[in-house]
Amino acid sequence: MTGAVAPRGSRHLDGPKKILLSGVSSDAHMWNLIYLQLFIEESGHHVRNLGPCAPDELILEHCVTWRPDALVISTVNGHGHLDGVRLIRTLREAGGPLATLPVVIGGKLGIHGIGNSRFHQKLLDAGFDAVFGAEAGIMEFQRYLTMLGRNGHAVETTTVPAC
Ligand code: B12
């Protein structure tokens, strides 16, 4: 994980969280989403999985109507750094609760293998709270979930060399 900050804006301090999980509009891969859904549910949280190829508008709509505690974006087709920047800008510009909703993105973010970590800062600058590249361990993500809603407890940044 690169450049993570303390999760913000969550309504519940402890207990199960509502996690909205989604692919991005260009990405047809689904087993990444199934894996993450099971992992998050087994971590004790509620998941709404929008599936692959979700348009930005659909994701925004579910953020507004379901009011998740966090949005988790998964992408593996290599275009995630482009889809992700567009999505998070749209979401942050919508304002209101979406301006502070914890939103993370992870997976295979580009098509450059060892060079994908250069996209992490771009995604963070665009508005994501944390970026989990291919080199990030799933336990780092679980740690982020655990810290959700406990503002003031920073998630330590772990800089892992790109693999
Ligand atoms: C199956 C598959 C397909 C199937 C998908 C079927 C389906 N309905 O899911 C089909 C044939 C449709 C397909 C199409 C394409 N694919 Co494909 N596909 C694969 C393949 C073989 C397996 C993916 C899979 O199911 N993995 C199992 C899941 C559980 O693992 P995962 O996806 O890696 O997810 C893990 C991590 O990435 C991580 N993770 C993912 N998201 C997140 C999010 C967070 C927050 C966190 C913490 C972690 C995390 O956690 C998951 C569990 O460990 C991979 C190669 C591979 N071996 O990975 C290529 C692969 C993903 N595909 C690839 C490509 C390029 C394509 C195409 C562009 C090919 C083409 N030219 O048409 C298209 C894109 C279509 C589109 N619009 O998206 C590339 C992506 C390259 C990159 N990013 O560097 C890969 C890596 C193959 C390769 N080596 O080149 N693909």
C-alpha cells in the first residue's frame, strides 16, 4: 500500500461496516471481485458487490442511496489507473458525503508490470484514500478495514518495492 492515510468519514466506530465493492467501467474481470467479497465478508463486514463493468454513474448512485462506510474499487485489466482517476474525481466533485467517503482502489493498476507503482501517487492525488498495488499483501488491506471509522489512528505507510 502506498501513501495511506487514516480512514475518514466513517459513521460507525466499531462493528460491521457497509462496504460497497465494485469493478470499473472498462474492466470485465470478476473473480477479483468474488475473492474480495468473500474476504471482506469473512472479515465481518456487509458487502454490496456491483460486479464488473460498473459505470461511474451506477457506483455514485449506490454510494448515495446505500450510504456505505467505504467504497472498494478493484481493477485488473490494466486500465484501472485511468478509470480510477476519472471515477474518483467525479465522486469527489459530487460533494456532500461523497467528498469524505473512504475510497480505496487496488489490483493490477496498469500494464507496465514493475512500473505500475508510479500510478499510485496519481491515484492518491486524485482523491483515493489508499492504493493497494499488485505488490500489496491482502493483510494490509484487512488492516485498513480494521481501522475504518477509528479516526485518529493512522494506517502506517508501507513502501514495498515493486515486483
Ligand atoms: C480470467 C481472465 C480473463 C477473463 C475474465 C473472465 C471473468 N469473467 O472474470 C477474460 C477472458 C474475459 C479476460 C479478458 C481480458 N484480459 Co484477462 N485475465 C484473466 C486471468 C487469466 C485470470 C484473472 C482471474 O480471474 N484471477 C483470479 C483473481 C482472484 O485474482 P486477481 O484478478 O489477480 O485479483 C487478485 C489481486 O489482483 C488482488 N486485487 C484485485 N483487486 C484488488 C483490490 C483491492 C482493494 C485489493 C486490496 C486487492 C485487489 O486481490 C485478488 C486476490 O488475490 C488473468 C491472468 C492471471 N493469471 O491473473 C488475465 C489478465 C488479468 N487479463 C489481462 C488482459 C490484458 C485482458 C484483456 C485486455 C485481454 C484482451 N486483449 O482482450 C481483456 C480485458 C477485458 C476487459 N474489458 O476487462 C491481463 C492484465 C494485464 C495487466 N493489468 O498488467 C492479465 C493479467 C493477463 C496477463 N498476464 O497479461 N481476462
